[in-house]
Amino acid sequence: MLEDLNNKYEKYKPELGGKFKPLECQPRQKLAIIIPYRDRRRHLIDFLSHMPPMLLRQQVEFTIFVIEQDTPEIFNRALMMNIGYLEALKQDDYSCFIFHDVDMYPINDYNIYQCSTSPTHMAVAVEKWKFGMPYDAYYGGIVAYPKTIMEKTNGFSNLYFGWGCEDDDLGPRLEVVGLKFARPPAVYARYATPVHSRDKGNPKSPDRFRLLKNAKNRIWYDGLNSVVYNVSKIEKKKIYTHIHIAVDRQKLEEVGKLMI
Ligand code: UDP
Ligand code: MN
């Protein structure tokens, strides 16, 4: 239960909204963990049971933001990541952003949650891929971006409604600005992943390959500078911040249509 976790973490004295700071030092970075989310309560409870203790052992200053898509029905992971970034910055001056699937749990404390100057793909040794990755250009699961690089890449694409390729889009986008992903060593960047079925409201996107083919051409039009959404509710819980989002798909796609 989430309420039990509140008690468990009381001794760390998080500020409302789940702002945790190490008690013995002043970290250089302020980390926002952004979780694109809908209807995964079991996974969220496991995530919140697991992450704060590990991050506190690592002496990280952090807040977890759960970005829940209320509407429309078809889920858009990268869009929730963009919105999470913008909303987190309204709360505090975060310098490092880790975009994190709710169903990946780090199992090695040496997998440090901080940003370097490069964008970093962190899901390197993933249980469901036999503690590997499905292909070399896999950028799924978890990525870390310092704020400066989010600004440089105009964030992520807003147009991937449904499952697939929104993560592959990150590679070409970084290429345009002359960057590529770094990766931590596989011995550290290990993740446990529960088995689950495909969610209702997240069918394979029929547009995904067409969008991906076009990724490099859209970067300056489709991203942080073109995102439109409404915040329906911000819940500052004791150990995390839960933000509910309503999106108008048609409005977003008007921007995209010009480029596709
Ligand atoms: N997700 C979610 N609700 C959904 C679909 C996706 O919360 O209905 C989020 C969740 O954080 C999940 C991530 O998006 O971990 C990636 O989706 P999924 O787990 O379906 O991808 P896969 O397991 O195929 O990599
Ligand atoms: Mn999953």
C-alpha cells in the first residue's frame, strides 16, 4: 500500500511532493525522475518501494514525477516525457532528468542516478532481454538527459500515439545535433522487469515506421516547442508528485501533419 510507504520514508523527511535530499551532504545535481504512466498501480507501488532507498544510498537529491495520461485513450509515452520535463521545471530548478519506465527496477547500487554531459541510455542489461538489449540502437526503458540537452534536442517527438518507435526516435534526433547516447557498463546498469501483457489503450502504432523515417526532419517543429496539453490535477503526495494530463490529439497532429 502507498500509505505504508509514507511511514517508511518519514525518517528521511521528504518535502511535500516527495522532494528527497540526502541528510549529510549537498549534491551538485537536482534530479527529476519522470515516469510516463497510466493504470499500472502494482508497478508504481513496486517502483516507489524500491527507488527512494537506493537513491538515498547514492546521496542523490531527487523528486519522482508520475505523469498520468487521462485522455485521450491511446497512450503516448514520449509526450508524457516532454510534459513531465516542463511540469517538473515549474516546480524547481532541476538540472538532470531521468525518464523512466515504471516497470524497470535497478538491481545494482553502483548504477548511479545522475547526469553526465552526454545523454545516457541506462537500460543496458534488461531482464526481459536476457539481461541484454534487443538491438544495438535500442534506447527504450530509461534515458538520462541533462537540462541543456533537452533544450538542444527540443525534447522528444509528441506524435507517437500507441506502442512503438518513440524510443528509436531518440537516436536520430540526437544525431541531428551531433550527439549520441553514452551507456553505463552492463555490469552495473542491470534491471529487473516483471512480465506483463500489452495495456489496453496502447496498441501498436500504425504510424510508427513512417514517423521514425521522418524523425530528423521534424526535430525543430515537433517537440517541446509545439507541445499542447492541459493539466487536470497536480497531487503533491508525501513521497512523489502525481500530475494528471489531458491531451488533444488532433491539435498536436496539426503541427505534425505539415512535416510528415
Ligand atoms: N505505460 C503505462 N501505461 C500504459 C502503457 C505504458 O504506464 O498503458 C508506461 C509505463 O511506464 C511502461 C512504459 O510506458 O513501463 C512502456 O510501456 P510498456 O511497458 O508497454 O512497453 P514494453 O514493455 O513493451 O517495453
Ligand atoms: Mn513494460
